[in-house]
Amino acid sequence: MPAVTLVIPVHNDAPTLLACVRAALLDPGLDDVNVLVVDDASTDGGPAALRAAFPALTILHLPTRGGVARALNTGFAHPLAAGRDVVRLHADVIVETPRWLAQLAEITTSRPAAGVIGARLVYPDGRIQSEGRSLITGLGLHPRHCNLRAYLADGPAGAVVEVDSAAGALAYYRRAALDAVGSLDERYGPAWLEDDDFCIGARHRGYKVFVQPAVRAVHYTRCAGPAFAPKVAGSEKPLHQITGHLKETASQVQATQWEAKWGWNPYYPDLNEIRRLHGHTEIGWRIGEPLRYQSAEEFPPVDCALVTWNSLKLLKRTLETLAATDYPADKVRVYVADNGSTDGTGEYLAALAATYPFALHAITLPLNTGVAAGINAAILAGSAELVARLDDDIALEPGWLKAFVEDLRRRPFAGCVGTKTINDNPARTLQWACPHSYPNGYNYRDEPNLGQADYLARVAAIHGCCILYRRDTFKRCGLFDIRYSPTQYDDIDHNFALIHAGYEVLYDGRTHVVHKISTGLDRSFAGLASASANGSKMYGKWGRDIFERLDSAIVLSREGRYLPDDGDTSAWLATGPRPAEFPRQAAPLGVGHRKVLDDLYLSLAAPDGADGSILNFAGAHLERGRQLLAKGFFMDALDVFLTTVNFHPTRPEAFAGLSDAYHRLGYVDQAHAAARRGLHLAPEDPVLTDLAARPAAAPAIPAPRAPVTPRAPNTLRVLMVNAFQPRLPDDDLGLMHATVDALRARGVEVEIASVARPDPSGFDLAHVWNIGFPYQTLSQVNALRVAAPALPILLTPVYEDKRETTWSVAAIQEIFASGQTQVQIEQALRTLSRGITPVSGEARPTPRGVHLYRTAQETCQQRILQLVDHLLPFTAAEEADLRRELGVQRPHTLLTPPLPVTALRAASAEWFQARCAARDFVLCVGDLDPQKNQLLLLQAMRGTGLPVVLVGRWRNSDYTELCRRYATPETLFIEQLETDQLASAYHAARVHATPSWQDCRLAPSMAAAIAGCSVVVSQRPAEQELFGSVAHYCNPADVTSIRNAVLTAHRAHPQNAAQRQTLSKRLTELCEADAVVGRLLEIYRNVTPRAALALTAA
């Protein structure tokens, strides 16, 4: 192996520095390698920790920060690197491949022209970051297309491949190439682009650049990409900035330096200028002579490819005008792909082939596979060096083909040429001519054809109804993408692929075709939707900025968009700079530009963000991921942890969460890889150690169906049914379990069935809970009825009208999440209090109002009521809502939920007061959720001086973040309390306020009233029925109403002791568990004879 020095530049890389050096030094191929660390004025203590761990290591300390290029150049010039090949390894890269250095060095032996060798860089989440970079293309430094194999899953390595450039995070530089280039160019600023510049410099001097994908290194850098989806309110913009936008901004600033040095802008590449200036060097290895078109024949052979489907009349006209084409008959073959036509097309083509002037071949496809697949079949059937793609609804001029062939001769780097299209209408207006789509799309549409578009031009895309291609473009770029089936955008997509590969796309308006187009009367929703969807696919594939990049590159190029009639621009190009002038010695960046780059670099270099925001966002995302794991939503949790790892890749807890999610999903290899990458950062972490060693879980095997247990004589058996969607214990689930416990204490056999198809075998009745998941509940009730038609079914509906809740949630989050000032928020809330959404102007739905129709969910709820025998609503108001809103009246009995009355009445305030400094505070118990309306309560409490305590799970991270943002300093957030602890909190509070949008979710307010709190609730019939005149009522949409109700309740608390005691006694009698269950058993007795028999015997 050649003599090598490993140079590691460092600037505030403490989280990864030790792991980077440890992994490098432990490689068995580093026995005779010099290792040199260059500290670029770090301030995080990383180099000191490194020296303590590796005392013999050579560490150079630079007094001031000069950037990556200066640090590396310092190392390259050090005596330890003299005369040796050099490897640059960034301190946030950890190499995972054994004998990695020997594999890189071997390429210098097997490929003498190799000057730079790169490796496969992967993101910590397991996706590829880069296997080399593609710079000399029509898209240049487009962030989505320059890194090869970016965002693909890390899998088996392919062969060594030649590339334009190798990413500098890990790259091997041959000493001869380093001496020839000189050094890294420090004029690009603190970081970025100097590695690409070096590779271009090496290519300019005759060296090649390769990548060895068998060498894998993990780059602990922030990234965006397909898996990146911010999940916390307010985090999307800053996270997108730090994961790509800021770096792209920096690169665009540096592009002026590149252009001055090399003669082209890397963001808007002028490929013809690159060919002119550098085509004689290795810079043009792909886009130079290998792309030049040279035909040995005056009339090169042409394959005409068409696809048709049930368009016989139009196809006949197309083939008749094609037959008149002025071109040698023996040089043209016609291939028509018939996409399963049923209108006689096949018979027509078979008969025509005998008399047609050109060789005509019909390709019969069994069904309509779409335009792209059909045209691909026609192209593959031929072998000529040129291919004409023709629609089946055009009329051609006789001279079209000769004109196109001549265009390709004159512009030898053109991949295709298309024409002007004329509307097939009496006016013969322009349908589509020389297009430009940026900044404002314009293509002469519907203008009179007066010759205004009769010229030769370079374009970003050409209309697909008549295009002549070089066949080699399909070999280099592939065929038309069949994902655009059935039609639209496959032609434009292929144009982009040609330009990306280095070809030109030409427009020649001096010839034309007449093209049939819809009059609008035959358009369908499906057709319009397909076109719209394909447009979205195209932008998803190439990026929303694709036209801006390509059109700008054409306009900014030396030749420009519009060409002379003969296509010859050589006289103008000869006035430009000469190839021998490059690379130029560009002036250093100005002070302003340098400061911009320094600020961007420092923002990105701070592990937790310049203001600590990244640390906060990471914590919020980790909490969201843990909640999802607890709920059983493993795929959703995986997405959250992937995002967390992407924007905070040096946080071990993020890798632990990611590994845990993979384990729960059964992806053991990915789980172990994530854990190992976390252990690089925290080698002693016990959680990561366990995850890295945890074996695959045994596959779940469904247990055999248990036989029905024989029951004791005269025992009542109840099947308790709830929705089967996994979720945190909610209000209805908690109440259901309390009911089950009380029934079992009375000797009733109860089985809970939260499954899709509950089995009623052996049960006396079914008690169903909650129609809030109507699709699931209706399926369950139907299954019960099918299995046991005579089974009595009771329903605790827990019903609420969702219309107002949906409106309120959207309106309030719209106000608070928009980043408005407090004055603007208050103004918007005043509008909201009048029942109008401030932004959209949507009126507040009237609760219990007249609705003209029922939604599908409401229809499901209606059907559920029709299938059950007896309803158990909490209040008369709920039963009235069911009757009015769903139009179903069923036998019913009011049954309030059971509450832990004994614990509530026996508790005292002492436990809570010993742990909380707040006194006489306002309490709100309930999960933090937009429907509970805690955000408006917090807004109402601003300026009152009253402390607020919120007790409830933070199940909605976005909403929790908003609540924290707008809460006063006196606000205390508590996620969970046990039953006795919560009872103590009720006793310690002065007021319990729940200005909720939800009906029927009143258990916390009832518990607070039992404990003696003054109660503030929304002004609704159910609340008034339960609390009467003792409670204080508010409008949940009106901050002033909420504030006045709370303040009144707080002030009146001492005077209302007698009324509150009366309310407490009444609710105690109503909600005491044994009393509630006694009433429930009486209801069971009345609805089923078996229940009556069992209960009588008991």
C-alpha cells in the first residue's frame, strides 16, 4: 500500500470526534499510516478530550478559525504528509468498513489515472448520502440530483464507479494529483465546494475520480430528504433551513467564485461552454465527444414509432400524411403499437402494410397500457440510429423529417428536436410553439400563425406529438417513464432526462404539424385528474424548481435560447475566453460574502442550533415518538424518530428510539444498525447496548381459540365492547374499565372485547361503548347481530356533535400557530367570539342546529342506534341530541358514569400543596387537546395573576407546544397524577375550569365538584343539567367570557360553600360506583330474561 497520511480537520465536533478517531485507529490497515488532527480553533473541548484519550496523537491547533480548506492544507503541508498520499476524513464521519483504507489505496494501483477516490457516505438513519457527485450535467449542483444514489437504502455495494467528484467528508487524494492541483482552494470560504473544486482541478490535469462503494462511512450530518417530516408546531421552517436550505444558500454564494475560476455557473451550467473550454480534458469525460452525433450516411435510417388506441379515423390521417414524407423509402420503418384497440385498427394496419410506401409493422398489445408503455414497445421493435415519436392524431408536412435530420447534424450535441404544433381547427392558430416555462409560462398558445415562432431554439421541453430522437439517448437516459400512464408529461420528463445527461433539446418552428386537441366537450374528471397527478409526479421526481433551473441555464448561456437558422454559433463563441485561460486565479470573496458564509457555517456547526432551538425541537420530537410507541403506532413513531435523527444526528436518545421502533416492527438488522450508530456516540449507554444485542422477536403465532369457559349456574355474563383502534386510555375507556371493575365486584362475569369481530357466544348481553369511532363500532354491532340475532345489545353512546368541535379546532390553531403578535391574536379572538373564523371567514356551526344532511359518519352512528336495544346516555341532553341529530329514538335510561367518590371526598390538599407552591389556583384536568380548549383558557388567564395548573397527558405535541408558548409564567404543566394524587389536587384548587368544545366529557368537572371546587364549564344543556345554578358558565369561543366566568368563580368561592356542598352531595349519590352499578344491573334485568333470572338467583 502507498505511504498515506490521514488528515482530520476539526471544528467543534466534540460529539463525534472521539468515535471518528477511535474507528480510524482501530482499522488493521492503518499500521503504517500517519494520523494528523488539525484543530480549526474549536471551542467545545473536543480536541482536549481527544488528547486525553490518545496522548500520542499529533494535534495541530490553529489560533483562529480559517475554514475546512485551510485546516486541510495545513495538514497536507505538514512534514507528516510530505511525499505521501493523503486521506481527508472529517471529524463527523465514522468509518464502519474493516480495512477501508487498503480498499481505497488499491484503486490507485489498479487504475493509474485515479487521482481521487471517494467512498459510500450514509446518513445515520441508514440512507445513502452520496456515492460520488454528478456536477457536469444539465442540472449541475441541483441538491436533489448531484449526489449519486442519494436517499436510497444502504444495501450491498456495487462495483467501483467513475464520477465527476467525490465528497470530501472521506476522500483519498493521490500525492501526484495533489501536487498537480496545488492545494484546496481556500477562497470558497469556511466550508463546502472546495472538495468538488479539487476534483474538477484534478480532472483538468488528466486525473480521474472514482468511488469505492464497498467502503461505507456514516456521516453524522443533518439532512432532509424523503423521510424528513417535522412533527412539532413551529419547527418546519428552521429545521428545513438547517437540513439543506442554508447550505444551498452558501453554495449559491460560492457559485460566483466557481464561475470566475472555471468559466461556468455550477447552478445554471452552460454545457456547450463547458465542452468548448474543457472538452479536451477529463472534465468533459461524459458530455464531450461521447455525446457528439456523427452519422456516416446522408440519410440516416429512421424508425417512426406510434401508439394508438381506438382512434382509427385520426390514425388514418396521420399515416396518410406520414406516407407523403420526403425521405428515401428504404430508410424509414414505421412501428405502430396498437394498445388493444377494438375499432378495427388491427385489421386496417394489416391491410395497409402491403401497400404502404414505408415498411409498416403493427405491434399488437393485449390491452391499453398507456402512451409511454406503448411508445416504448414501438421504439424497442426497431434499431435505426434515429427514432421519431409521432402521435396518432397529427398531420405532417412532407419536409419535416429532412429538416429535423439536418438540425441534428448542425447541433451535434442535441438529443432531440421537435416542432411547432398547429390547432386542428378552421383558424389553424398556434397550439404550442417555442416554450419557456419560467418565470411566466408562454408558448404562443392560440395566437394567429403569422411566423412569429418560425425559428430554431434551445428549450427545456418540447411537445411530444412529433419529435426526432437519437437512439443513443434512450440507451443513456432510458425509455419513457411508464409511471406517467396513461398519458401526459412522459415526454417532458424524458426531455429533462436528456438535458441532465448532457444533451440539448431543440425546437424548430420552421416546420409544423397539425395536432388534434380536445374542444373541451369530451374532457372527463378522470382525464383531468390524471394530467394533474402526472404533473405532481413530474415535480416530485425533478423538483419544483426544475423549469427555473433549466430555462435560466439556457438564457444565461453564451449561445442563449434563440439560434441562427443554420445553428452555427461558432463565430460568437470564438470571441469568448480561451480554454488555456482556465482555471483562472479568481479574486478572494468580498468581506460581505465571506461574512454571509461564516454566519451560515456557524449556524450549521452548532450541534443544538445557534439559539438552542434544535435541542428543544429534538426533545419535543422524542416525546412525540415515545407517545406513539406507547400507543402502538410503530410506523408513525419510526417516522418521528427518523426525523429526529435527521436533524439532530448526535443525540443518542434519538438512535435508541429509532432502534426501538425498528425492533417493534420486526426489522432487526435496521434496529441493530441504529443502535450501533448511537453507541458510536455513547459507547457505555445501557439502553443502546441492549438494543444492539436484542435478538429478533419470535413471530407472533395466533393462539388457538380458547373454549368457552363453563360458567357457574345463575351467573350473568356480559360482553363489554369498545372500538378496536389502539389508543391511549381515553375518557370512555377509563369509565368503561371502572364499570367493569364494579360489575366484577358484584359477581358478574365480564369480558372486554376491543376486537374487530367480537364473539357473543355464551354471553347474556353485550354492552357497547362510544360511537365516536362509528365505522368500527357499526362493524362490531353488525357482527354481534349476525352471530346472535336475539342477543340484547345496550349502548353507552358518549355522543357529541363534531361540527362545532371541528370548526373550533381549525379556527383556534389557525390563530395561534400563525406567529402573530399578541395584539393581532386578541383582535382575531374577538372575531372568533362572534362566531367567525378570522382568516377563512367560516361561520361557527350552531350546536343542535338544523343540518340539511348527514355525513357518512353520522349515517353510521344512526345505523348503530337502529341496531341496538337500549341506550344508556349520561344525560337527558345527550339523549335529546341523539334523537334530534340522528333521527333515532330508542328505549333509554340515564346513567351517569361511576367515579371514585370515596377517594375524592376523603382526600385533602396537603399532598399536593407540599409539592406545588401554587395556592388558590385554577385547575384544569384533561388531556392537552384542542377539543378540551386549554389554549383559550390560558389566553383568558393572561393578566389576571391567577396561577393555572394543567393536569393531563401531552398527547398532541403541536397543541402542547402552543399551550406552553402562550401560558403565563404562573402556569404549571403536570402530565399525569395517580387517583389519590389527583384527588388532592382537586382539594387544593379553588376553581376547576373546563371551557370544552366537547359534550359528555364531564367526568373531571364532576370529580372537581364532588371534591368541593368551584366549577367553570361551557354553557351547554348537559352541563346545565348536571351542575344547575351552582356552576359558572362561559362561551368556549369567547376569551372574555371564559375570563369573567373564572374570575367570578374565584371571587365567589368562599360565599358559595353551602351550594357547593349540596352539589357535591347530589353528584356523590349520582356517581358513586356501587350505586351506578346497581342501577345498571337493574337495566340489565329489564332488557334480558337471562339477566333477570341470574340476578334474581344471586
